[in-house]
Amino acid sequence: MKKVVMVLALACLVSSILFGQTSAQAPATTPALSGFRADCLSDIEFIGKRIVDLAEKMPAEKYAWRPGPGVRSVSEVYMHIVGANYMLPNLLGAKMPDGVDRDIETKVTDKAKVIDWLKKSIENAKATVTNISDADLDKTVKVPFLGGRELTERRILIIVETHMHEHLGQSIAYARMNKITPPWSETPATPPSK
């Protein structure tokens, strides 16, 4: 019996090493969040999952579709979310990866690459919420693209959330216009009648 327990303990240890998070942005001992940061993290996780689920359901051939001239295409909407999920947290000290700039939304159009960028950017937003302290939420930072206006770090995190919500709504409209039902809106199949 002792050997079985030791083997199970070793298996758990090995799996936690192999499959555990080792990113500098997501420490293994992330403190429990409460209050605003817990709510913000929960919302980003929820809305992020919906964005990714819809991006995965949208056919690759629809990624270039746009509702009209001068309006963002499907891939451009998703990459616009990516840009914001890096640029806004960057104001709070999060690292900006290579390749992210204001033109990213027109540079990346391949479905698999868009989804990969989306997932990474959502993790970046979540890590930013986790890594900021409650005490820092009231600190202000200058926002260059708002003419140097100062916003609290809390307000910037709220903008990350609301921006994701705004463009999920846009993505839902795009999907519906293309006769694609968001995965969470699908009704289960009705069982055959007897």
C-alpha cells in the first residue's frame, strides 16, 4: 500500500511539473484575489472564453468577411481585441510582445494564428489583473492615445473588460449575419417524438 501511495504522489509531482504553469506572469503560488480584482478576473475569463469559442466556430473562409466597406472584417475585430489586450495592460507595466502594434489587426488574418493571438492576449489581460496590487488600483497613469489624460489603473482594467464585451457583441452580430449561431446559444437537439 505504501508503494501505491508513493507512486501516486510521484505521479502527481511529475504531472504538476510537466503541466503546471511556469510563466513568469502566472506564478505557481498566485494569491487568492478578492474584491474588484477577483470580479475583473472572473469577467475577463468569462468573456474571453466566449470570444475564443465564437472565433473557433466561425469558418476560416469567413475571416475576411466584413459587413460593408470601411468596416472591420471578422479577423480584424478579433485582432483589434488582441491589440487592446496588450496595449492597455502595457500601460500598467505588462510586457508588450514583439509584433504587437496598432497595425496588428490588418497583419494577422489566418484563423489559427488569430485564435492563438486571442488566447495569449486574454492570458495577458488575466495576468495583469493578477499581478497588480489592490493598493495600485487607485494610482493614475497617463494614457498617450487619450492625449495624456490620466486614468486610474482600476479604470484601465475596466476598459479592458468593456472593450472585450463591446467587440464580442460585434462578433455575435457578424456571426448571426453569416447564419452562425454562437456556441452558447445553441439549443440541444429535441429528442424524437414517439
